[in-house]
Amino acid sequence: LIRARKALYALAAKTKNPDEKVGIEILAEALEGPAWIIADNAGLEGSVIVNKIMKLEDPTQGWDANADVWGDMFELGIVDPVKVTRSAVENAVSISSLVLTTEALVAELPAGAVAPPPPPEMY
């Protein structure tokens, strides 16, 4: 996903609609998220891992978080089907669009959390 950012930034540069351009740039930045989370879960600094991935020239090269090894992702057996990855990105964009257009979000409170007081009435 990190390597897709380059193509998205190129697309954003060609886009004339400023709203679309901002949306494309937001998506490009968000594609770093999974690598950051995986690195954090492995006890490493996300920015370091993301920068190393972005500097790799061979698109088959990557990082195995489980073994903390850099190498060929196919040889390491770390390959996601395109359909699964595409579907995950499409669903994330869909939910983000929904949140932006409704300007609201409903979520469960964590166990033991106290609900905040309602906002004051407006006249």
C-alpha cells in the first residue's frame, strides 16, 4: 500500500478539482497506516519502518514483522490477494466518506466508561 502512494500523488497533481485532490492526498497519507500499526505492534518505530519501505526499489522487497526480517515478500510467504486489499481500501474510503457527509459517528463506550453530559440546549 505504501508504494501506491507515488501513483496517488501523481494522480493528485493532474486532478483539477481541489476537493478531489485533497481526497486523493488524504488517501495517499492513510495508506501508511497499516505499516505504522504493524511496526508499533512489533515494538518498533513506525516512521522508521515506513521510511525503509519507501526507499526500497524492488517492489517485491519488504519487511516480515513476525521475524523482523527484510527480504522478498513472495519467498517469505507474505502476499495478500489483490481483491482483499482492494476491498479493504474501498470499504475504508466508503466509511470515511459516510462519516464526512453525515458529520456524525456512533460508537460503543468502552466498558466502565461514563457517557459525557449532553450538550446544552440551543435556542
